[in-house]
Amino acid sequence: MRENRWNTATAMKITRPEPKRNVKRKPLFKGLPVGEKLLYLSSVIIGVAMLSSVLSQHARVTELAVEIRQLDKQIEETERAKLKLETEKMQLTSPEQIRQFAESRGLELTDPKFIPKVKP
């Protein structure tokens, strides 16, 4: 036969396409065995449980720290109030302050003429 040079007038051998064979291809990746799947699943579950316990403990520690700060502030305020009340008590119980209070109310200081005796 002559060489085919895009000439349609020349005779060409008719070739029929070969029928496709049904070839079953094996999958490249079969998957994991059941044991491995269970192992991975259990390790993920254990990891999540550990993480949640650590986070809950951290949250509890943070809550306790906040409570401690609030109690410290409350203690400081109470100590300030106590100190203020003690100084006020010292001022009010001084003899000079009592004398001034009595005089402002119209009381007079007199010497006692006699000391009453009380029988037991």
C-alpha cells in the first residue's frame, strides 16, 4: 500500500477498534483493618478526655484565683475599717473628749462631797 499522506483517494486498510476488556482494577488503598481503626478511635477518645479534664482543672484554678483576689480585697477593706474604728474609739474614750462632750450637754464637773458606801 501506498503511504497515506492525507490523500483520501488512496486505499486504506480499515481497522476496527478492539473491544474493551472489562478489567477489574484492584484499589490502591484497601483501608485500615478493624483493629487499627479501633485503636485510633480509642486513642482519640482518650486524648479528648484528657484534654477536657486538663481544661476543667485550669478553669477551676482560675475561678479559685479570682475568689482569692476578691477575699484579699475584702480583708484589706475590713482592716482599714477596723483601724478607722479603733482610732475613733481612742478619740472618744479619751478623758478630754468625755469632758468636752459633758460640758457641751450642760453638765458640770463637781467634786464629790462624800463617797457612798455600798454594802455587799
